[in-house]
Amino acid sequence: MNRKAVFLVVVVFLLGLALGGLTVYLGAEQFGLAYGRRGPGRTVEQLTRELNLTPEQQRKLAATLEETRSRYQGIYELYRPQIELARQEGRQKIRAFLTEEQLPKFEAYLQRIDEARKKRNAR
């Protein structure tokens, strides 16, 4: 039974990682990752150096990056409620098998990761 519980915790953890990865991918700009934490301006600068872009190509690249960022944001906003529901359901399942001693520690852990998520979103 103990192995089964550990297995379930690991599975839920891995599912959480996968869901988190999807969230970051869909909301990349909101999390500051769409352009490798550099923003579109720095991406344009880097590609200008590496590809020797003309001013016209730079303008088109900047517009394309901004359009892509907007699309990411739209997709993220569309799926945000479903992502949050899945997150909360997963947390409830974990709470269901934790002991009274483990539950406060788990809640503290959740508070830490939620605060970190808020900080990432504020960028």
C-alpha cells in the first residue's frame, strides 16, 4: 500500500510538471519566457547580429514576435480556467491521502509555489 501511495504521489507530481510545462508554453510571454527571458527587443538584436538582418527584416521580425506573443496570450487566456481546475483537482487528490502531520507542510509548500507563480506573472 505504501508503494502505491508513493507511486501515486510521483505520478501526480509528474502530471503537475507536464501541466506546468504546458502552462509555461501557452503563457510564455506572461511568464517571461517567450523569448528566452529576454523580450522581443533582445531577440531582434540577437538575430540581427547572427543573421545580419536589414532594418526592414528587423521591423518584420519584431512585428512577428509581437503577433506571436499576442497569440500565445490568447491561447493561455482561453485555457487558463481549465488549467487552474486541473491544478486544484490534483491538489485535492494529494490532500486526500496525506496524514494530518503532512497536510500543513503540503499547504506551506503550495503557498510557496503559488507565491513564486505570482512573482513570475508580475514580470
